[in-house]
Amino acid sequence: MDGIAIASGLGVGLIVGITGVGGGSLMTPLLLTVFKLNPAVAIGTDLWFACLTKVSGSVAHARHGHVNWAIVRRLLAGSVPASIATIALMHLTGVTKGWASALTFSLGIALLLTAVVVAFKASWQALGLRLERWLPEARKPALTVASGVVLGVLVSLSSIGAGAIGATLILLIYPRLKARDIVGTDIAHAVPLTLVAGIGHASLGNVNWELLVSLLVGSLPGIWLGAQLTRRLPDGVVRSLLCASLLMAGWKVIH
């Protein structure tokens, strides 16, 4: 077991447990900078990390009735085919220098987008309510599928987007959905999407399995501990720290 990997998993798990976001957006930069993995392997390893850490959360939300399965099905109708198509394109072209640059750039953009999403979390519902007057119910299913396509491509290229960005898209389209249902629906969609994308990256040899096990050893208790601490830490402080780390990581990856 790698002690640094266990500690990294613990740290990321704590943040995920406290904030509900930040798993992929913090783990992938760690894999790139601390463990010196190439972008493709970092993304593939993080996809499996995200999938396995979110399974228990998905089950818990489903048991409590916090998952809107109609929305999950619409998102998956777009995200899974988009993910398969993206991975298939990578199979056809191989992970060339051009692909590596595209992966790195998409990762940086996804980090910066996630920082914006987290920073202005309270504003998204108000925006969604304003958009609702121009968005009739009949158009929401197609828009949800289109959102799934965007998430499928983004997650397959960068391993980021299934959490904070996915939740924001759900909130914009369905602003009257309860917060706990948005979180539960987002997690329920993230598990199969990251699994499909993870299998695709594994087929390309882009997963460091030994490192993944060490990360999970730290992250699973970290998530539990973070959930206990979330009652004591001010949400604004946690969100500010998370945004700062995302912005720095995104800027560093792009440059």
C-alpha cells in the first residue's frame, strides 16, 4: 500500500464528505502532480475512483427516495452513447500527443467550470426559475438528454463534470426539484456514466489499479468522517477553500 496515496484518498474523501463535490476535480490534479501519471491514466484511474466511491451514496439516496429515475434515464440516454462514442474515437486514433493535449486542456476547463459552479451555487436556482418561463415542460426531456451528451463527452475526456456540473444542469432545467433530490439524482446518474467511461479507459490501458486500491482505502473512511464534520464547519468557508483549490489546479493544468 502507498501511504501517500492513502493520505490523498483520505483528504479528497473528507472534502467530498463535507461538500458533496470535488472528488474528480481534486483527485485528477493530484494524480497528475503528486503521482506523475500521464493525463490519460490519471483520468482513467479517477473514473474508477469516482464510480466506486459513489456507489454507496447512490444506494443510500435511492433507499430514501431521493432519486428522480425519469431524469436519470434521460441523462443516461445522452451521456452513455456520448461516452461510448468518445472512447471509440480514442480507440480509433490512439492516445496521440494531440489527444493528450486535448485531455489536459479539457481537464483544466472542467476544473475552472467546477470552481464557478461551486462559487455561485446559491445563484443557479434563481437563474433556473427565471429560465423556466421560457422552458415549457415539453422541451425539458430533450434538453435533459442534450445535457447528458455534454456530460458524457466531458466526463470521458476529463473525468470531471458528473458531480458539480451535472447537479447544476439538473438544477437549471428542474429548478423546483428539492436539493436532496438533485443530489441523489446526480449521484445515481454519475455511477453508471463513470463506470462506462472507466471501462472504456481500462480497455485503453489507462488505469493504475494498484494506486486505485490505495486511494480507495483512504477515501472510504474519509467520506464518512467528512459527513460527520459537515455539521460543524461553515459552508461558506469550505466552499471558498474548495473554489480556491479548483481555480489553482485548473490554471496549473492549462498552463
